[in-house]
Amino acid sequence: MTTAAIRRLARLVTAHIDGPLLSATLLLLGVSLVVIFSGSNQNFTRVTSQTVSMLVAFGVMYVFANIPPHFLMRIALPLYVLGVLLLICVAAFGDVVNGARRWLHVGVTRIQPSEIMKIAVPLMLAWYFDRYEATLKFKNYIIAAVLLVVPVGLIVRQPDLGTALLISAAGCYVMFLAGLSWRVIAALATAGAASVPLLWGAMHDYQRQRILTLFDPSQDPLGAGYHTIQSTIAVGSGGIFGKGWLQGTQTHLDFIPERTTDFIFAVYSEEFGLLGNMLLLILFLLVIARGTMITANAPTLFTRLFGGAITLTFFTYAFVNMGMVSGILPVVGVPLPLISYGGTSLVTICLGLGILMSIQTHKKLVQS
Amino acid sequence: MSELIINTGVELRNSRLEIHNFRLRLAIALGFVLLMFLLLLARFFYLQVIQHEHYNTLAEANRISIVPIAPNRGIIVDRNGVVLAHNYSAYTLEITPGRVEDLDALINDLATVIEITPKDRRRFKKLLEESKSLDSLPIRTRLSDEEIARFAAARYRFRGVEINARLFRQYPKGEMFSHVVGHIGRINQRELDKLEEEGKDANYKGTDYIGKVGLEDSYEKDLHGTTGVEEVEVDSGGRAVRTLSRSAPVSGSNLVLKLDAKLQEIVYQAFGDYRGALVAIDPTTGGVLAFVSKPGFDPNLFVDGIDTQNWKELNESPDRPMVNRALAGTYPPGSTFKPFMALAALTYGKRRPEQTISDPGGFNFGGHFFRDDKVGGHGLVDMYKSIVVSCDTYYYMLANDLGIDNIARFMRTFGFGSPTGIDIKGEAQGSLPSQEWKMKRFRQKWYAGETISVGIGQGYNAYTPLQLAQAVATIANDGVTFKPHIVDYVEDIVTHKHTVIEPQPLRTLELKPEHLKVVKDAMIGVNKEGTGARAFAGASYVSAGKTGTAQVVALKQGEKYVASRVTERNRDHALFIAYAPADKPKIALAVLVENAGFGARAAAPIARMVIDYYLLGKQPTPLKAAGENNDDGRD
């Protein structure tokens, strides 16, 4: 083979990979391994297993980067319907793990249908708005809202508040970007604010207490508030420069719960301090900025809406997780994208990033 | 076709507008993203810069646990180094009640692995009632190696139960020293409050025990030592990960006593089955050589909390073993009061030594006949004879001549009726009768007739054996009184510095040497030819003494005391005071034998044994210790 042939093959193989997005992702994954090593008390098995997950996620990213967006449009409806059916199955006979019914046995393995919906719901809505692009009316927004509420309602019942929140956010982003009128947005915001006291009045005392604890962890320092208090201490004690890698006392003396998964940011923040936090925010912003750029230049309404939803959902993951760890948001089970230990969310996020790459690299094809 | 084109044109225009709108919204969304990230950044800045100190402190507090290390308690030894209180290390099985749901079930379950007697259970129950709530409490002490192994194998079943190595206090001499050395016990809530009040609670973190009575109590400050501190890094489960810093505890100081354990033992045995008390003092320093109150109790029972049954037995025993008779028991001094009365007479010029009275066998005052012990009387009696033969009539008359207030004023200078200030707590004051005293105590005026029996140490007179011993020591030491003290010196075991409890002269009585000589000579006469002669027959040293018998129940007018007619507990108390050698006294003592009858028979032989041992190192021959019946007249 000639060098030219090799070069051409290489170009063919990498044709649908977006360089900037890939670079930012790789940097974040590098950070992830460093922090998981510390958070797991220097457990190489964890690092190795996460590396394997990363390779799988890269495979998924590569595959989806190479799938043209119009193919995704074709599977939008079937995937959505399948997802909702699976959620109903979960509700009917799913496995209960840690008090929540989220898993469904499929042959030898078990799957978490709500994870599918993270992609399927924005995909469905983007496809739906794209389909009625020429004749969008208020009615279509109502239908879109129903398409969103059904799966979210099923997921809330599991209960999986974190996932439900992320999916509703994704759906709302699609509707917002699809041009939901400002008046409706204002009306919804007012109605939402007005319903708070009504809902509050209708709640039981224990429910109120639970919500109060969500917002003020010091009310229940040994129970629900414990995680937030300890993670806030970890962040605050990190200071400007951090305690140094593997030196976090909150981390290594077991005060931080879920140190490699949902609360991994506490570990990072304790050991790398404010400077580390700024670096991480910049890396996340790089991904978001690149996603926004791709979305802004996307050729069709479908790709614009879907790409926008993926980008903003990525932001939501990061914001909700860091907000929760630093004590300004209630604790909901949302991992830190690309950093937290665990294969499922990593694959889902890389899949989304792969779709962004696909949108970017298939642009010319659509235009031509 | 054209329509299609127009349509397309509209669509294209719409699409351009749409893209514009979309990008605007995307820009708004991006603005929102930036705003939210700025919010996070502000939060990070607040936590990590502004509040950093605060959170750093919290993280350190999380991480570091301050563990107190209790100091070893000082030991207590006698003047020759014989150990009276020491510590030994042993394993205990402890339960933390706060971590156990069903305590009874747990103990039943534990009993299948390690023997737990009903006594252990009772003691644990009592501890549970008294303890600070978070403590771990011992259910069994002194575990054997086999028991430890058995528990270790089954420990997963027992949440809140653990084995700890602890230091235990032990009193090898048991009840013999129970009233001097006292004992420690677990700190109760009242003591804890007191420690907090005094600001000493920090030094008691990690200490479970505190001195309860005796020297253990009064020298608590010296014995306890200084608690050490270990800074330990702990994980979220509270398990120690590593030690960060350590300041070692400083062991408590040792007490070296003036007491002679052997002497104490001799006294204890000499009492036989009798109850009573003996205090022997070095008159030149106030150092206490023997301090016995019998019966005693086993102080070891109290160390880890006494069980209810033993507690009940001790408390309800008619022998009242918990009462420190030497320190807190008050008794009429009987005829041992006479030498002091004689000194009062000389000092106030009411009698000359050679002045005689005629004893018809009693004294008539106000229609009452105060009987002398000897039927028909002692005939002509001067001061010497009045003490040697213990003539009551002489002192009836003398008391009447002196008057109660003079007697009180004089006796007070000897320390009668006031605490001596000895270095253990719980001293009784006794009562020294006077007009004022009676008015205060009974709101009644004094009757002159009441003075008469005070003259022979009866009536309202009531003093502790310790006061009596101190008074004898004062005579022996020619009027110089020292504060009695049991501890010779406190030995700092780190620096080996000895803090000597210096002899502390309390007062020097203004007694004329010639007056003292008269009384001292008479007291020598007692042991040579008088009521104490039999007990001191053949002694190789010259001693001085005085017998006494104290009535427990008042006799009716004209009634004669017959021991066999009186129930055992109502029989007279036997007393004896003595010092020796007479020319240069090294030991002064007071003995009281409860319900033993005559001082000459029951109390004087004990005094003899003590002095023989102390001066000559002579071990007592197994003689009949305290005489049973009497063939002597009353003294």
C-alpha cells in the first residue's frame, strides 16, 4: 500500500470524527481516570474497568458519528415507542434495586430503559418538530409536551428523579429551540410559580420535611443531609490549590459517599481546589461551545434541535452534579458527565457526542 | 410550477428567518449556560476562598479525634513500702448500652459464651443506673485467656460488646485499711458535675474512677495524675487510622504513709471479735502510726461497683462496718477525761496537787447522789491518787468547782469537740458541752447538776477516738499539738520529688511544766500501780496511761452496773489512752473497744501490744486479746 493510500484510508476512517470535540472529551476522560484512582483509594481494577468502558463508549461514539442524521430520523418514532413500552414493562415487572424499580431483565442481561429515553425523547421531539416544520402551531407544542410527559411520568414513578429531570430538561430544550412562544414560556413560568404554594399546601408533613432537607441539609445532618454536608466540606477545605492528588482527607477517610460516581466532583475539588475547578469548567465549556457551534451551523431543523438538546443536556448533567456536590442544588442521582465512574452514562454521553460529530460531518452531504 | 417556486421562495425565506430565530435562542441558551457556570464559579469561590478556613476546620475536625489517655493512678504504701493500694492490668468484657437494643437478651446470649454470674448481672444493673449514658460498662472483669479466645471467636454475634484491657485498683490488705485508704469507684453524675464546676473535667476525660472515701478521696488530686492526649486520624466510621501526635499521660503520684502496716495488722487482730477503734499518733509530728476502725469492709468490692446484695449486707449490718469509728464515731471519753480535768484544775488554780479530798463513796449534789465506783470510797484522795485509782468523787467535786464553762474553755484548747484537721474527710466534730452549747443544741439552759458527770467524762461529752488520741499526744508533747496526718510524703514518680507533709503545729498550750509533770507522773502511776498496771506489767519501758469506761446507757439513780445483766450492745465501752516512753514519747494512742466492759481489761492490753511492737518490735504473743469478764472493779 502506498502512503497516499494509507492517508486516504485514514481520512476515510476519521472522516466523521470531530477533532475539537474529541480533544475536549479525551482531556475530560483523562481527568476522570486520575480522579477515579484517587476516589477508589488507588484501586487499579476500577481504573482498568473504567478504561474498558471508555473503549466501548468510543466505539459507540465512532459508530454514531458515522450514522447519517437522516437515519436517526427514521428510527426516532420506533425507538420512542419501544422505550415507552419498556418503561411500562419496568413498571409492571422490573427488578427493584436500592428501593427503585429501574431495571428490566432481557435474557441474560438487564437493561435500564430510562437510559434509552435520554436519547429517545429529544430524538423523538426533534423528529416531530422537523416533520411539522412548515406548519408548526401551538397544538404541536401541546402534543410534544404530552410526548415528553408520558416517559418522564413513568420514570418519576420508578422513582428516578435524576433521570426524569435530565429527560424533561432535554425535552424542554427541544421545545424552546423549536420556537415555543415567549408568551407561553412566561405563562408557564408564572403558573409554575403560582402552583408552588398550592402544592405545598396539599403535601404531607413528611413530604415537606423531605423537601426542606433537600434544600437545607443541615436540618438532617446524619440522614439525607449528610452527603451534602460532607461534600461541601470537601470542596471548601480544598481551598485555592487543593490538598493535592491522593491527599484529600475527606476522600480517603471515607467521609464522602459515592466517591467515584455521583460525588466524584467532591474528590476532584478537594484535591485540586479552585484552580482545578476552573480547569474543569473550561473543559466542559469547550464541549458545550463546540456543540453549540455544530448546532448553530446544522443544516436541518431536526439536526439543530437534536444537536442543541444534546449539548444543553450535557451542560445540565455537569451543572446539576456540581451544584449538588457544592450544596446549591438538592441531591439527585446525576453523574458528572465523562468523569463519574460507570459505563452506562458514559456510553450514553459518548453516543450523544457521536451524534454531534455526525451532524457536523454529514452537513456537506446534506447540503450537496 | 410557478406556485411551487413561490412556495419554495416562501419556504426559503421562512427557513432563513427560522435559522435566525434558532440562533438567537441558541445564543440565549449559551448565555444561560455561561451564567450558570459563573454561578458555580461564585459558589466555588465562596467555599474555597472566603469560607476555606471554616471548611478546613470542619474537615480537620472530621478527621482528627482527640483520644484521652488516662494516667495510671498513684499507689499507696505504708512507711515501710508495704503496698496498700495498687493497680493491675486485666481484660474486661464491656457493653455499650447505647448500641444494644435488648440488653437482657444480649446478656443471656453472652452468658452462653462467657460465664456471667447473677452477681455480675446485679452489679452491671447497678452500674447502668449510675453511669453516664455513653459509657461502656464492664459486665465481667478479669477474663481468663480462654474466655478471651472464646469471645473472640463469637464476637460477630455481639454488637456493642468488646474486650478492653483496663487497669484495676486493688487493695491487698482488704478491710484492715478500708477506713484509712478508702477506695475508688466509678464516677457518678454528681461527681461529674462537681468536676465540671471546678474545671477539672477535662483531666478526667478517659478516667472512669475517682476516689470515693479515705485517702483515695482526700488525695485524689495527687493520685490521679494528668491525662494524656492522643490525636488520632479517624475515618468516617470512627475507626482510628493512624496516630498524629501523642502527649503521654503523667502518672499520679504515690502516697507514702506514716502508717505502719504491721502495726495496723496487730491492732486489727488484737481487737478479736470486738468492734472499736484505735488511733496511734507520733506526738512529736502528728504522724498517724495506726488508724483502725473495726469492723471494716472489703474495699475491693467497690472498685467496679458493688453489687446490690453486698451493698445491702454492708449497709444493714448491725455492726455498721461502713462507719469509720475512729474518725466519725463519737463516744463519751469516760475516765480518760480525768487527766485533762486535773490539768484544768491546776491551770485554773482550783486544786493543788497535794490537796486531798475525802471520798465517802460518792458526791451529793442538789439531792442527787453521784456514786463512786468503789463502794465506800477511796478515802483521802490527792490528785495523783485520783488519777491512778480513777476516783470519781474527786472529779465530781472538781467539776462542780470548775464550772462547765471553764471545763469547756480548757478542753477546747486540747481539740475536744473540734475536728482535728486530719487528712481524710468525714471527720465528726463531737460535742464539748457548755452553757452556750446546750442553748444552741437544745434551746435549754444548763443545770449545774449536769456539770458533775461531765467531770468523769460522761454526760454530754462525746469525742472521736481521733480527738482523744490527739489530746493524749498533746499531753505527751508537753502541750504542743500537731495536726494529725496519715500521709508522710507524696512521691512524684516522674521526678521522684518527695513532697513531705510537714508536721504542722496547731497550737502550743500555755501549761505550766510543773502542772504537766503532776499529771504525767500520775499517768505513769496508772500503768505502774494503778488501773493499767496489770496490762503493762513487765514492760521494759516506762509508759503513761489512763483507763476509761464509757456508759452506753445511763444507770438509774443508785443502780450498780452488772455486765451480765445488760444486753451485749448496751454494755459499756472500754477505753484506754497511753503514751510511751514516758520521758520522751514516741507514740501516743487512744483505744476504744465497743461494749467490752472495763478499759483496764479490754482496751489496755491492746495498747500494750501496740507500744510493745512500736518501741521494741515485739510481735504479740497470742494472748487473750480483749478480756471477757471482769474481776476488777470499775476504773
